[in-house]
Amino acid sequence: MKQEMKKQIMEQHKKELETLKAHNAKMMKEMEARSEKKLTEVEEKYEKQNNEMEKKYESNIKDVEDKYRRELKEKDDEIGRLEDIIQKECSRFCPTAGHEIFSSPLNLWLQDPPDCDRLNKFENIYISQVAVKSTVL
């Protein structure tokens, strides 16, 4: 009878041990699944943040390029307006020279001012000052 009890107790212990091993294996699988899930969540979060940063960076580059083009166009327009004003003023001082001042009015005017009776002493001084300033710059 003692041996039967020992056998029963040993079998009971074996069953408990197998149950504990199975439970332990199940818990290990669950922990691995959780860690993999967390890893994939972290990877997905990283990829999402990385994509957002790339889009923002590309958007910023595009904004800077657009701003540069816009400012360049504004400067070109301003230069065109100033050349028109200079051409009109040159034509006003010497109407016969108006047709010569087209491509770059300021340079032509400063290199070879037209010989005209309407240019008085003040205008000659002003032109020479502008010429000196433009050569200094």
C-alpha cells in the first residue's frame, strides 16, 4: 500500500510537472509574441515618423525653391521697371537718344551720354556722380 501511494504521488507530481512545463512553455510563447508585437509596433511607429519627416523635409525644400524663384522673378521685374524708368528719364533729357537706350539703359547712358542742348550743368553733375557710384560698387 505504501508503494501504491508512492506511485500515485509520483504520478501526481509528474502530471503537475508536465502541467507546469506546458504552462511555462505557453507563457514563454506569449511573452515572445508580445515582444514581437511591441517590436513591430515600434518599427511601424519609427517608419511612420520617418516618412512624416521625409515629407516635411521635401515640402520645406519645395517651399524654399518656390520662394527663391518668386524672389528672383520679383527682382527681375524690379530691374525691368527700373530700366523702363531710366529709359523714360533718358528720353526726357535727350529725346533723340531714346532709341539707343534699350538693352541696358543705365550702362549705355553712363558709357556715352548723349550730347544734347537740353542737358544742363546739374544734369551732367548728377550723371557723373551716378557713374562714379556705379564704378565704385
